[in-house]
Amino acid sequence: MKTSLNDIHFIEIPKISDPDGRGNLSVIEKNILPYKVERIYYLYDVPSDSTRGGHAHIKLQQSLIALSGSFDVVLDDGKKRKIVTLNKPNKALYIAPGIWREIENFSSGAVCLAIVSEVYKEEDYIRDYQEFLNFKSDRQH
């Protein structure tokens, strides 16, 4: 899998604003995400000094949304790293397979929604960073 940070992008979630000022509504329907959704989960009550993630996936595709508050997503393709801040509930961050991710700097009250393409399968996870680098190196040749 030759994925890189170039395969990471934002997906605009349609936002419907109430004309009477009663708030906004965002909807994710079947054509918004570039994969079939198999699982949805969310992280909340994460202490600001904690880090979540710390793994890559072999096949799983994922989109993260900051439903409330903000957090940083550290993305690594084995050659380059970048940090993306999520803080808008109408913007999803698409993460392709084969990308290491860590989530950190959670604000108070932050909620991270994860919408993923696979049910939980431990064998799809790469949890050791050196194993991740080896996996990426094997795929580059």
C-alpha cells in the first residue's frame, strides 16, 4: 500500500443553517464518504494530556470529526509527518489505510467521532511504530 500524506484530505459535511437562528444541522449520507460505513465510535472525556490512536491500519479507511471542542491529529506516512487540528463539526478528516495516526491536545469537552470502513479486526492494526515503518518499506519496493 503506497499511501502517503497526499491521500489525506478534508471532506466537507453539508451544513444546513436554521434561518431562525436555532442552530445548524449536518448530515452524512451514503455518497459523502468514499467508502461504505461499517462502524462508528467516538472518544470523549479524554484528558488534555492524553494521546489516543498510536497505530496504523492495513485496510481500514477512517474519517474523524470534532463534534465538539478541538484536538490535533498527528499523521505520518513513514517519510513525512504533519499535524492537523480538527475543530469544526462540518469537516471530516479522511485518513487512508497505511497512515500512522495519533490524536492529542484534546480541549475540554472535545468529542471525536470516528466513521470507519471495517468492523473491529485486531489483525488490521499495526500498533508498533517500527513495524509500521517496516510495513511501509515493504510496500514501497
